[in-house]
Amino acid sequence: MCILANGRAFAQVVADKIVAQIGSNIILQSDVTNDLLTIRYQAANQSQPLPPNFDCELLKGQIIEKALELQAQNVDSLSIDDAQVEDAFQRKVAYLMQQYGSREQLERAMGMTIDQYRPSIWSELKGQLLAQQEQQKITQDVTVSPAEVEAYYNSIPKDSLKYYESQFEASQIVQYPTPNQDVVDYIKNQLQGWKKDVEDGKYNFAELARIYSEDPSAKQNGGQISMNRIDDKGKFDPDFFNAAFRLREGQISPVIKSQFGYHIIQMVSRVGNDAIVRHILRIPPVTQEEINACTKKMDSVWDLVTNKKMDFSVAFTLYNQDKNGQFNAGAITGGYPQNPISPFTIDQLMDKDLATVIPTLKAGEYSKPMVFSDPYTGKQGVRLVYLKSRTEPHRENLLDDYISIQARALAQKKQKMIEDWLTTHVQDFYIKLDPSFSRCLEIEEWVKNSNDRVEHFSSTKIVR
């Protein structure tokens, strides 16, 4: 049975066998099978069928990785220190915790604690880092000329070229109506009361979040959020983000004000820079009179930028109240906040109000100030949108998409260099291959070029 973590599966293997050996490094059937299950799962979600014998490609990649690791260790004397491995371990654990929802659920799925998991995967992570370092050493001087980029482009069947929808670059200035202070005081007192009740053991934080939080996702996840102190800086409200990382495991924050409203935050678990927290969000309601006052102020900003009395960047600095926008000058992105996309297509916008307004603008135009509700919290605000650029829909071509095509051509050339490197150096490695993979023609080619040092074998059964 395999438990899929939307990254790599955890396999509860009854019987396993060695399918390849490179020097002292072995590859198990489960290593190939688990990767194949994961990629099939991802391909099914994207409606992309895998080519036949895809397990051959996976095994080929794993053989290359093991060979690169040996070259790094035994020939080039490259090294990876424990701090680098620990960083890779923390990133892997954080990713898995995000997939499973909590440290407890992850440990239950693995059948071991995080501390027990570390030594079981340590050497694998170290080997991967060594292989990456060796690959970078081999390919560091690889470049592609314009002629090679053109040749790569011409090798792609015309009906397989990507089709690009119109892409947009846009920014916004956001203002929020000021709520009545009596309403704010009531909400803060309410949150302080819940904090005390949880600390006294009267209520469960997650259950309170499901019932009372105005974060829409709280109904399903009890207000839970995963975040990384380094990678996610700028993706969360800075006051919320900083307050969360000041907490110890199990601790609940005082009432925190963010641009979205007022919160109390509970630290669920933390491993290095990665944390899982829960929060309860309350948004002070605003009256129509308060919304009208905010709209009137934004009308003045619109007049300044449209009549070129003030540059957009200056207006943004003076009037924007969206704290997340401070890190990117108000840039609007597609996708989820954790994985922003820019430029974006209209169908990548999570905010459907923006999806209606942006296509009506020409490059360089500003929208009239408009009232909106935050798509994640429902908090009302007023915004002004500036469209910086837009492209026309088109089939991928060298004129419009050269950078993207160049990157793929370079990646392909580097991959071929690594494969050619192993073909050239295969006689330097002691390699065995299970007969069940003799159908993998490219691997068999390495066998033929090995001067009889590469051999087939009957694999050993491993029971675990």
C-alpha cells in the first residue's frame, strides 16, 4: 500500500528487490514504483497520459543520480556539510507537513516521528545534494546560441507548440474604509475572551475557528496555515507573519491587527523556519457611509494619476493600504498567494472582480475606483487598477517567447550533456541491472558500452 504525499509516496513495502546497483549504491524496485505512482497521480490531475515504459526514464534518471554522487565523492572530492543536509531535510518535512495538514498526521502516515525519520533519509538527501553539485560542475559552462534555440524550436511539432492566452501585467492601489471604534473594541474583547477560554481548557482553538473565524477556509481546516519564515516573507500580512513566528509551540498570541482585520494566532508546530499555525479572524463591519468616504478619497487619487499630476508609483507609496503590496509595488498576480504568477492570464486570477475589469483596460489605462470584497476574507475595500501591459493570444513563437524557449533548450542541452557524460564514463562504474529492465534500450546502451564491467544479475529480494 502506498500513501501519497503529493510529492513522493511513503510505501509500506512487504517485499522489495534491487533493480540496479551502481558501485555501492543500490536502487530498489520501490524507488522506481513510488516515483511512478506520484507522477501518474500528477499527470492524471492534468489529464496528461504518460509515455509507454516511463519507468525506464525514471530508472535512467536514478542511475545518473547515483553515478553523479559517486563521481562527486570518489573523483572530484566534492563535499556537503551537515547544515546543507539539515536544510534539505527541513524543507522536505515542511512540504510533507503541508500536504498532511499537521506534524501529528504526517508522523501517523510515516509510522515514525520526525526525529526518527531524519536518520532514515539523511544519506539519501546527502546523495541527492552531492549529485546536484556534480551536475552543476559538469554543466556550468553550457550555453545555447541563438541558432541552437531556433533549431530546438523547429524540432517541436507545430501542433505541440504551446498556445498562450492574453497575458497581463497590472498593479493596484487599495484603501480600506475606517470602521467605527466601538465595533473594533467589541471584536477585540471577543477575541481576548476566546484566547482565555482556550488557555483555560474550556474550548478547542480549531473548533472556535471553524465556528467563528471569518477566514473562509477555517470551516474546513480549523484556521490552519503553513508558512516558511524565509520563503513566505511577503506572502502574508507582515504584522500577522511576524507575530506568528514570535510564538512557541502551543502558545496563543494577544489580539493582532492586520490589514484584513483582527486575529488571535496559535502556534501548532514548528520545525526550523517552517511552522503550522491556526488563527481566528474577525473583520469589523463597515457602513455604507464609511465606504462612500473611502471611495471619495480614491476618486481624488484617480484624478491625480489619470491627469498625470502624479506618477502611479508615487501615488502607490502615498495612498496604498495593502501591506502585501508593499513588497511588489502593488503588482496583481494570478494563482494562489503561495504561488503567485505574473504576467498572468485572466483564468489564473482568483479575484473574479479583477477578471471582469482588467480585460476592459488598454495598456497604460486606469480603472475608476471600485468597491471590492477580498476573495479570501470578504473584507471590503476600494481599489484603483493600472494596466501596465497586455499581450495578444498566440501560438508559441521565437519573437514573442524567446526567453521561455531558450530556457527549455538550455535545460535539454544540459540533460544531454549529463547523459553523454555517463555514456563516456560508464566503464568507471560497477553497474548491475535486473533483467526485468533489459527492455530499457537507453540503459542497455550503457551496458554495451561498459566493456563488460556492466552486467545483468538476478536481484536480491528484500523483505521489510
